[in-house]
Amino acid sequence: MSDPQGLPNRPNSSDIQVERRILESVDLFKNAMESKIDRLTQANRRLKQKIFDLYTIFELSRKLNSVLDLEILLSKTLSTLVDQLGIKSIAVLLRRDPKQEVLSFLKHKGIQPKSTTKMNEWEISLNGVLSRIVLSEREPLFLKEIQPHIKDDIPEMKILKALDCKLCVPLISRNELVGILILGPKKTNLRFVDSDLEFISVLADQLTVAVENAILYENQKNINAELKRTQKQLIQSEKLAALGQLSASLAHEINNPLGVIKNYLLILSESVDENGPNWRNLKMIREEVDRIARIVKSLLDFSRPEKNKMTLVNLSSTLKQTISLMDKEFLSKSIKIREELPENLSPVIGSEDQLKQVFLNLLVNSKHFMPQGGEIIISARNTEQSVEIEFSDTGCGIPEENIPRIFEPFFTTKQEGKGTGLGLWICYGIMQRHGGTIQAKRKKEGTTFLLTLPKGSE
């Protein structure tokens, strides 16, 4: 309404109150809608993240199931977790050997080099506090949840701190701990939220299955390789045994006429003038007959070895004594021998003389392949049940195609007249009688002979 002069009427107080209430209602409605839109937006964002996480898990699971190489498997998984969660670092410890009650450090990503000083030696006992905690909780645990139960000076806690651990994720299969994932902080320093933990848990389950398949495949592959090696050694042993018997029979047959020849040569030498033209020819015949006699003796020694008394042999001492026999000769040939022998090398049960013969044969063999000089590295190490000794040289090496034949009798790559081809054959026989093995491997430069002998009890 307006007054007679055409001016609008002033609103009364009741109209103002109504208008204020309307505006307040509009504001409340607007705020409610904004809050609802915000909640819907966040829900939509979480849904999209969950879909993305599930898609990532699906794709990774599909890839993991087709990967049987443990190294590739862990590398892909760790990279996915680092990218997906935006974390600074991650590491994984696994139980690779079912006979051992430890989790060994295997793979990491994003850890600074200063923290990796002795990573390969890190182990977490399956009977330790950390393993028991994560196995009982069966879910990702923050470091602050673990700390009250483990003292700072315990090795497990030292490992967690060295890896800048924020979250421990157990890998569990059939109620047994297979491994532990150790996650570092996020690059943004934000905390891990529920969706992160859910993603990590699902991925950990997938990884556990894939890891078990990979380890099973790896173990089966090792078993098959060991079976092939054993079959190959058995075939080689049977072949050499047959050759040994044949050689022994031939040696006996050769010995008889050889003895007659030597006797007649002795008689003939008495009627030949030392200054005459035939003395040199006679001398050459005697030398060659002596060489035949040495070959025959080697054949008989292999097929019917002397029964040396088996005693506890100090390998370090035996190796050093053998090396000292060749020192002067090797020095004149510009050949250097480098020893890498541990102080705690375990003793073996055997014949010291026969083992010296093996070591000497290998040194002489290396010398022939280094006419211009070089280096021979003799190293040794203890394993769980045996002692391994390596002779590595920097010579021209044995051709790859000859490796399978080098332990056969009369096989040699040396110049004619430089060797009988029996040295390595005899070494093989001695190692076999000691319950050990000898193998040859061609290197990029030179050849390596690996000897394995069972440990003797102290």
C-alpha cells in the first residue's frame, strides 16, 4: 500500500521479523545443502579412490599371479605401494627357507644408502616378540602400537628404526608368518587413513599368495637343478668307473711287455758306446719307455689307490704347504698366488698326501695355461655341512665345449708331449674317495675349479 501522495508505506516490525526468519531459513537451507554437497563430494572422492584402489589391486593381482620370479614380484609390489600411497620408503623381509626360523631382508625401495650398511645380514626371528605381535594381531600395526612391547635395544626394534618404520604389515598364510612389510612415512607427512590400511591389507593378502607360489617355484627349480646335477655326476662317475676298470686291465696287460722291453734296453745299453751314434737314440727310447711306465702307474693308482690312513686334515695348513712347494717356480714364471683363507676353516677327514696331490695338480694345471704369467687366487669358505675351496686363475681358460670332458682319462688340451691327460682324472678320483666333488667353470678370464669336501668332526 501507499499513502495518498504515492509514497510506499514503511514496513512494520512484524514484516521485518518475517523477512528475517525467511532469510535465516534460506541460510540454514543453503548451509545444509553445502554440507550435504560437501559430504557427497567427499563420499564420491572416497568411492573413486576405492574404485581406483580395487582396480590397482586387480591389475597387480593379475600380474603377480603370472610372475614366478621372486625378485621381479617384490620389485613390482613395492613400486606399486610407493606410488599408490605416496610413501618415502618400503622394505620386505621373507622366510625363504622353511627349515630356518627367521625372516631375511630381501628387497627395499627408497631407503637411503646410509641405512643399508648391513641390510643383507638383517634377520627377524619367527620366535621373537615382533613376529609374535604381528602374527597375533593379523593386521597392519603402527610403530607406536609396537613400541610398548619391544625395548629399544632389541635387534628387531633397531631394524625398524633403521628403516624409518611407521607401519608393520604381516604376510600370513595358514596361520604362519611368511613375511613382514615395513612401510616408511608418507612424502606429505600425512597420516595413514582407514582407506590406506584397507588397501594395504588387501594387497598384502595378494602378495602373500604370490610370494608363496614364487618361493615354491624357486624351491622346485632348485630341486630339479640339483637332481640334474646329481644325475650328471652319477653318469660321470659310472663312466669314469668303467674307464678306470678298462684302464686298469690295459695297464696290467701293458706292464708285462713293458717289463721285457726295459730289461732288453738295459742289456742293449751295455753293448752300446756312450759316445757312439746310437747312444742318443737309445736314451730317447728309454725316456719314452719310462714315460709309458709312469702313465701305467697312474692308471693303476687310480683304479687301485693306496689305502692311506684317513685323519683330521687342517686344510689351511695343507694348502699353505702345497703353495710353498711351487713358490720359487711360480715366481720365475711371473705367477702370483693370492690366498684368501679364513682363520676358522673347518677341518676335513681325509688323506693329507692325496689332498696335496689334488692341490698340486690344480696349481700345475693353471701354470700351463698362463705362459706369460698371471695370478692364481685360492679361496675357501665353510658352508653348513662342507668346506668349499676355489682355485681361480687368470689364464686363457678351458674352452666351454671341453669342460664336460676334462675329467676323462687321456683328455688334454696341452701340446703333445706336455701332458698325459691323467692329472684331472686322478684329482676326480681322489675327491670322490673323500666323499667330495670337483667342478670346473669357465670365467670371463681364466678358469675356476671348485672343490667340496664334507666337514670332519673336531
